[in-house]
Amino acid sequence: MTRYTSVTDADRSEMLATIGVSSIEELFADIPAGVRLSRPLSLGQGSSEQEVFEEFRALAARNTSAEDEVSFLGGGMYDHYVPALVDSIILRSEFLTPYTPYQPEISQGGLQAMFEYQTAISELTGLPVSNASVYEGPSAVAAAGYVAKHTNRRKRFVVSRGVHPHARECLRTMAGAWDMEVVEAPLNQGTTELPELTDDVSAVIVQQPNFLGAVEDLETIAKAAHEAGGLAVAACDPLPLALLKTPGESGIDVAVGEGQSLGNRLDFGGPSFGFFAATEALMRRMPGRIAGETKDVDGKRGFVLTLQTREQHIRREKATSNICTAQALNALAGVIYLSWLGRRGVVELVELMLQRTAYARERLTALDGVFGLHDRPVVREFALELDAPVQRVIARCREHGVNPGYPLGRDYPEHENGLLVAITERRTRADIDRLVDALSAAVAAEKPVVGVTR
Amino acid sequence: MIREADDTLTIFERSKPGRRAFSPPELDVPERPLDELLSPELRRAEAPRLPEVSEPEIVRHYNRLSKRNFDLDTGFYPLGSCTMKHNPKLHERIAALPGHARLHPLQDPHQAQGALELMWRLQEALGEIAGLPHVSLQPSAGSQGELAGVLLTRAYQEDRGERRTKVLTPDTAHGTNPATVTMGGYEVVKVRSDTEGNVDLDDLRAKADEDVACLMLTNPSTLGLFETGIEEIERIVHGVGATLYYDGANLNAIMGICRPGDMGFDIVHFNLHKSFTQPHGGGGPGAGPIAVSERIEPYLPRPQVVRREASTNGAEPFYELDHDRPKSIGRLRGFQGNYGVFVRSYAYICSLGAPGLREASETAVLNANYLLARLRREGVMEYVPVAYERLCMHEFVLSGEPMRRELHIKTLDLAKRLLDHGVHPPTVYFPLIVEEALMVEPTETETKETLDRFAEVVAEILKEAREDPEVARHAPYTTPARRLDEAGAARRPIVRQAM
């Protein structure tokens, strides 16, 4: 008997007798002999809890986490401090172990938390309707594309080169299945330069701040998209939205984004959550669960999953999306985190990052052989261009316990020696000074000597 | 216990200007004027109206909410097709180790060897369980795994110069199947079930033509029945050049007993939040890895975790992310997938091993058949007969139609009355081909005593309904909320807190 099952040998005999068969084997009589597995799976014999713990600890020890180095990695996920109360609440069995709230009478806690989450996302984005979460950031961009496709049946997406490379790739993956075209709008001095928009544009998609950290002018982009008769979609980093003009104020129709920075771990990329908010007009085209307020038969306030006729379990092939299981627990962490920050705290936190980021950017771009890739306003991330091979510079910084950031070359070959640097509130001035020293020394050591061919 | 005057106040309604839970770290750099860093025209008019609450209030608020939730750690949760098995506590501990939890997704693979090796080992294990050699862990949930399957089919067939237009799904399929087909750019064609609850082979033959790209099949089906004609289904589908897709929602019945790959499936998705114990979290996170055959491999999503053998003797192999996959369908999501879920599911596989996984499936099937037999013995079959008189696999489907006719309570009423007995109801009104359906999946982690109790409770409720159907029709009575006005909620949606 495994440690997670509870049927004893005596139980088994009794249960088989009740069923009226003489062996477990008989229960599988419907499986044709030709497809049976005639050997045990090749997977090992199982281990004790303690042995499994030690094995997974050893695997963890072979990773260099944000615990082990001073890390300036960002690019879509960020090493923010997650307050203790988040863990303490989301580890409660009542939040951790239920299924999707199909029975609202016994799921009021989860449903109300979804409603609160939707309110918080609506406040951040300035848009009236948020769903209860989608998988994560990049696929949320493709999900926004699906809404645009259904809204106007047009043939083309215009996506900024400032949108996360993974999100652009997700959009391309889906556009192929929809026989739609994806056109990339270039960046000019760090921000999106829209091409002439034709009347076959379904949606214009930008990111705020964009992948290189620059703050985009969403208002101008939304206006251009609407003049062409398309939707305006913004993939947003949620924390900077505490300071920036909101997608709603800027005329954006759909705001999506990666929610990891709101109280979720890095977890090597997941699970986190994606958020999806939109205008009232698009409410019935949205993907995913939405919690709504209502009353029970006694007239007491309560919450339910609502507008379910959009969803796959009701509408099947006519559904607005195929999404079923989303990221409820991660979204719960998000709303707890936002409540912890609060109305004033969220601004204070982002202003702190803004100041430290400005300090880091100023000090780093003052170094010999280090240049700003653009000089647009930024919030907690910016891009540099190095006058030295970036991978070798990173390797040298690492020797000093500093991970200086994400090299841009794979995603932006035009910035072969580009480096993306993120400054969360966990990176202190002392950390930034350490980065300045490490990068300065590394670039000096790796910089090509003028007049000498290396 | 002192009760709050209104236990449905939201965190926003508990807000009071001046309260706070967050104290910011010190500003340790020279402060520059805000306007200089971010000019006023780039900034929002007012701060987001997040709640102003102290830490004790937040804790108390969410603890209070938690008490208005039913959960698997508290009671029986026989929700069909959802595999609500125990979620081992060890998994939360190891997933929280900083080497896993604080590992950045863009970390250089040299500094993430533990994570990449774990992913590679999970790929190997899932491939072995599925009987298919290649695995991508990327899809975020079952529905995204299905989408991957449809896109892989398209890529494979287009590479062969074929452009097919239709995908077949049985009339018992989960809603995600047809929704996925549409999203993947195909037309859905429904295949009937026969009188035994199997795919109707004649209907399948009639509909399987050269325009068909794929058949998506759940096996055991959502009726909890193994497709006895699976070998013939395979011949028909492959006979017209279509792919065979396995929806892994019901994999919990067959681990180590038979394998989708050996049945001829080309593509399989797993729900790690079902068979492999990732906690459901009230609606996610999950993960939906896929396993595929040799001919589908070139099209798998990017990047793939690969193992490079060491060139020198005695050196460790190197694990990396292979982005160079020219025929790939591309990405379905960011980064490498839901790694935290992989940690938990791989721990489960390590804990159980081959014998344990087989035992889990055997016990899941034993428990389901036992519960069905116990319900028979309670004499409830007159009112809630099993939809198909066969041995079931890990779940079974009852029809509440005679109960509705004769006792004047619907499946919904039975479900709601179960809530008063501290039991989560089965899945109701699905699959669609069974009238007043109740789909019961007890899972292997439940005791015989729990199953006995469930059978008795169902009998009790039916007895009560014979005496007075009104009791069930207005249930539940003891839950944090009573029946809610869902129609009203959809008519006039209130989807956020008004301020």
C-alpha cells in the first residue's frame, strides 16, 4: 500500500466481494489484451518522503537562485519581495486544495477573492472588467488577439517589437492557425513607431513599459488603432501601472499582462498568473472565469461564476476561449499582495524602484564603454549597450557574485551586446554600487583595444 | 464565536484611509524630483484605489474567507473527471526551497542545471507512462495541451502538403475539446456514442474522411468506460491519415496498466493537477505537458529541454534549452512552463515509483467499482441508475432522470443536498448524453469508510425526497451561502467592487 492510499488488504478482499469479482485484474477486463502493458513501468520502485526531500534539495542546490547572487535579471519576471502573509494565506488548505468553484454555496471564499482580485486589476488598469486570471503574460497576448479576431474578423495584427519576444511568438503561433498575419512595428529610439495602419488591422499590440524598459505613449497608439478601426491592446507590467497613465485613461481596449511580480515566486517561470482586463463592450467576448456578485435565496450577498455562456463547458465549439483551469491560487496571491501594499504603499514601492533605477541607469551609463540603448523614461528596467562582448562581461561579473542582467542578443540581434537590467526594491544602493564596480571592471577587461585586432 | 455583522464585506469595504500593512524599504539613493523621471503627462490621474488595511486585518479577512470554502483536505470530493486525490504536503515544502522558488526563468542554463535536469527527468517519466518517446512540458493546463495537439497535427500534415479542415470529437467529450478545435482553426464534427457507451464505430467510419485532421479521444471516456474498440478506432483514424489525440483527463485509471502510445495515439496531454497531485488551488495552477510519437517530434513547442552527453569520460551531462527547432509550432506561453508544478508532480512520481503508480490506478478503479456496488446495495439504482451497465474504470456516471420523474427532485437538488452532509457533489449535468447526469470519481486516496458513508448519504437523501421532495429542492441549508441567483448575476453583471 502506498502512503497516499488507504485501502488495506482486508478492505480490498471485502470490496472485491461486494463488487462480485475475485481480483483487481477482473476490473480491467474491458482493456483489450493487445494494448496491455506486459511489464512494469521503467520508473524506479518508489522512495520514502525523507529520501524524496533530500533528492529535491540536492536538485535545488544545483541552481543559482536570486538567493545566491545579486541578480539584476528581469525581462518579464522580477525578484520582488513576497511578504510572509501571502504564503501563510495561500497555503491554507481551504485555498490550496479546492477545485474551480462549481458549487458556489461552499466556495464563497474563493469566489469573493476572485471578485476582489478583479477589482484590484480593474483599478490598476483603469478598465472596468477583469476576468479571474489567465495562464500567464505571453499567452494572454495571444488570448487578446483571439478577442480581436472575433470582434472585427480582420486579417492582421500589428505588434510592436517592444512586446516581450515570447508574447510575440505566442501570437505568431496562434495567428498561423487563424490564417492571420503578424506585422512587427519597429522601435525607434526605444519606443514603438507605428507603420501606416490599413483597414485590415484587427489589433495593434504594444507593451507598457516595453521589453527594453521604455515607457510607451499608449494614448497615441490607441488613437491610431481606433482610427484604423482596430482594437488597441496593451501588455502591461502591473506594478509600474501604479504610477503610469492607465490603459483605461489612454483609450486601450484590452490590457493583459504577467502577474508574477504581484506576490508570486519566480519559480523558474511559473506558475504565475496572467491578467486580462477590458472595456465594458468586450465583456461578453472575454476568455476565462469571471466572478460576479449576486444574492442567495435568503437575500444575502454572495458571489458566483458569471457570464458562463462564454465558456467552453457551456458553449463548446462556440466558446470565446478553451481555457478551463487557470491560475486562481496565483491570482489570490496577487490580490493579497496588492492589499498588503495598499493604495499608498503601491505608489511608494514603485517610486522607490523608480529612484533606484534612475540612480543605477545614471551611474552605469557614465561608465566607459557602457551606453544607454535609449534615453526614454523607464520605471524599473532599462537597456544598455556594451562596447564589449556581453556574454564575457556577464561571466566576469558572475565571478564577483553579480548577475548583471539579461543579454539581449538572442531576441534582438540588432543589439548583439545589449543588456537588460532590472532594479527591484530588493536591490539596494549597495547592490547597485556593486554592479557598477563589477560591470566597469568587466567591460574594461573585455573592451576591444582601439587599433588592435583581437 | 463572535460573528461579524457582515461576513461578505470585501477587503475594499474594510479599507480605511491611513491604515497600512506595508512599510517601504529606505530610500538610499539621492532623491530626484518625480517630474524629472516621469513627466506628469505620462502619469495616471490618481493612485489605484487599493484597500488601506493593516496586516492583522488582511490576515483575518482572508482567514474568514477561507472558512467559507470547502476543500479536499477537509472532506470527500468525488468530482468526476477532476481526480481530486490527496495533495501530499511534502510537495509544498520542496517547491518552496529557494533553489526552485527563487530561480529566475532567464537564468543561464549553466546556473540552472538542477531545474533543467528535473524537467528532463520528468519528461522521461511522462514519456514512459504515456508510451510515447518525446515530451514537451510547456503547456500551462490541459486545454493548452489540447491546443498544442491540434497545432502539432496541423504542422505535421501541412509539412506533408495536406490541408485538412475537420476534427472529430465524441459526443461525450469535455467542452475544452470542441472549444480547442475552433481555436485551432478547424471545424468540429461530433461522433455519436453507441448503446454500450463506446464510440459508435459505424458513425466514426462514416465521418472519418480525407478532410479529417484528428480524432480527440478521452480513454477511459467521460462515462468512465474504457473504449473496447480502441484498436479498431486506431485503424479507422490512421487509415484516413488523421492523427489520434489522447485527452489525458482520465489517465488516473490506467497508469502502468496500459499506455496511450501502445493504443496508437500520436499525441497525449497530461493534467498534472489531476493524476499527478498538483493542488487545484480553487481553479489553478495546473500544467498540461504533452507526449508525442516520433513523427510529431519535429513540431514540438520551442524551447525543448535536452540532455547533451558529456564529451569527456566521467564528466556530467549538460542540460539545456534547445531553441533551434525550425519546424516547431512555436511557443504557447512564456519561459519554460509551470516549473513549480513540475517539482510537485515529479516528486509524486519519485515517491510512488512504478509499483505505486500502478497501485494508485488499481485502487482508483477498485474504489469506483466498490462505490458503484455499494450504491446498488443501498437500493438507489431505481432512482439514479448507472448510465451503462458495465464495470467502470476510475469513475462512473449515474442518471438522475428516474429520480426527477418519480421523486420530483433533480440532479441539481441531490447535489445541493449533499452539501448539507459535508460532501462535495459529483460533477453534474455532464456528460451531455446522459440525462440528469452525475459523474462520480472517488479517487484512490479515499478510505472504504468514506465510500460507505457516501453511499449511505445518497440513500438517505433519496429516502428523504420520497417523504418530502421540498427539502432537497431548497437545499442547502447549512452552507455559508444558500442557493444563489446565477441568472440574475449574468443579467446584470457586477464584476467589481463599486467605489
